[in-house]
Amino acid sequence: FFFFKQKTAYEILSGLVGSEMCIRDSYHYLFENKRSNTKGCWEVILRNFPHKIFGCKMVPIVVSKKAEKKVLVNISYRVPLQSYVVEFPAGINSTGNIDECSVNELKAETGYVGRIMKEYDFNNCLTYTDPWKSDDNTVVVVMEIDLDSEANANPKQELKPSESITTELLSFDNFFLEVKKLVTEKKYLLDGSVWMFAIGLQFRKPVSYTHLR
């Protein structure tokens, strides 16, 4: 295996210091896979990061005795796309502690205090965000936001100067349709994990499959 370094991309924004500085190296990778008898050259991006787990992504479920269950999503401006994107709150694992990262990032980006729902935990299972081109990974953390809690009576974001984020509370039962409505009417782009979650919720409902007719 040989790596040929092509370039270094420094995604250093105001408000990012120390271990939060996102530095990626792009390489051309000459590989040979004996199992599949394939070989070639592939461009890969490797993140220079001190911890095994790069980040956390939160799926916030919003509950209240006075209202229906909802799902919180962020509307975040993403520089590479030069557009706003519907996505789940997420953050860099700068301390090495995923639980701490999840609670702190949710509070910073949304203003809400959340509880980690351990019943959906799978030993900090790593998921790879785009394995076809990079080693970026994250742990998905399901969190509960209790709107009846005094801690969530007046949520205030703690955004970095480089961040532009608003939040939306979407119906849990109609999440699929409400995500589609956001994208269609407001012309937002859509993060893949939000859409996969929406499809998963939609599968809970009766579906008519053409090939079974």
C-alpha cells in the first residue's frame, strides 16, 4: 500500500481552537485487494484527530405531557454547499467522551438540555459517514428533550461565530412528510441521515408493495 499526499485542506474557522481544528489530508492511495482481485488508485481523505471517535450525532426526541412527540432538526448553513441543510445536531468529539460531547453539543447548537436514551445505545457503535472516500466516523446518540422541564423553559443557543443554525420541531408521526415539506417549500438541502431516519419511521406505517399485489 502506498500513499501519495496530494494536498492539505485546513478547515480552520473562527471559534475553532486546539483539538477542534479540523485538519484533513488528501491522498492518492495505490491499493491491491487480493480478496476481490482488484487494484487501482483512489483518492482518500484522512482526518488528523487525536481520538478514535471523531464525533457524535444526536437524534433528539422531544416529549411533553401537553403536546405530541416531536423530532428536533437543525437548519445549518454548510459552507461547501453554500446552502442551508436539514440535519441532526452533531459535534466534534474534542474531549474523547461521547456522552459529554452529546450533551454539550446539543445544548450549544439547540439550547436544549437532553437526556441520553441508553436503551438505544450499542456500546458507542461507530458509524462511518462516507467510507468510500474518508475515515470520518461518528456515534449516533438518541436523546430525549423534556419540554416540561424547567431547564428547557427558555432555550438559548451557544453558537460559535462561524455557525448559523436554527431549529425546527417536526411531528414524530408525520416526520417523513414534514421533512419533505421543509425541503420543498424552503428549498433546504437534506442530510442523508435525516432522510434515512424519516424513511425508517415511514416503514412503521402500512405500505402497499407493487410486487405483492
